[in-house]
Amino acid sequence: MLVLFGILIIVASVILGFIVLIQNPKGGGVSGVLGGVSNQLIGVKSSTDVMEKGTWIFAAIVGILCVISPAFIPKDGTASSKNDDLLKGTTTKPQQTVPTPNTTTTMPPVVQDTTKKP
């Protein structure tokens, strides 16, 4: 469920960013971007109203989703996430390694000279 909320928040944020970016801070907005086509379809005044309402609506959607989504976090510590199952399967104590004997550097046995010279 949290993944669904995350996806919805990302989509609403992208749409909100797009709406904010196509608005003109001087008031032209979509009418300047589309070359006057929007003036014929929805008019200059209503295009700025639509963009402003869209900004407020998507900002409210992002805010509400961010406030509501923590309510769906499980409180009893159990989750159905695959990541949590993987974490439960890991051990926390380090594994002991057995040193392997190094057979390549064996020294030949030392032979003592039993003959004494005067």
C-alpha cells in the first residue's frame, strides 16, 4: 500500500511541477506558449484560472497523500514486504572461518649431522 502512495505522490508531484513550469509569472501563461491557440479555445482569463486551480488541487493532493500514507505503516512490526523477509533471514553474528593449512610453504625436515669432527 505504501508503494501505491509513493507512486501517486510522485505522479502528482510531476504534474504539479509541469503545471507550475508552464505558467508565466507575468500573467501570460499558456496563451504565450501555445501561440494564441488557447485564447480561441478557453480564453486568456480562464486559462490562467485553470492553471491556478490545477496548482492548488495538485498541491493539496500531494499534501494529503503525504499526511495519510504513514497511517498505513504496520505498527506491530510485521510486514509483508519481501525486504523484511530477507532481513529476518540474515544472521547478525559473524561467521567463524576455519583457517586452511598452507601446503605450499612447507619446510623440509632439518637433519642434524651426527658425525663430529675434531
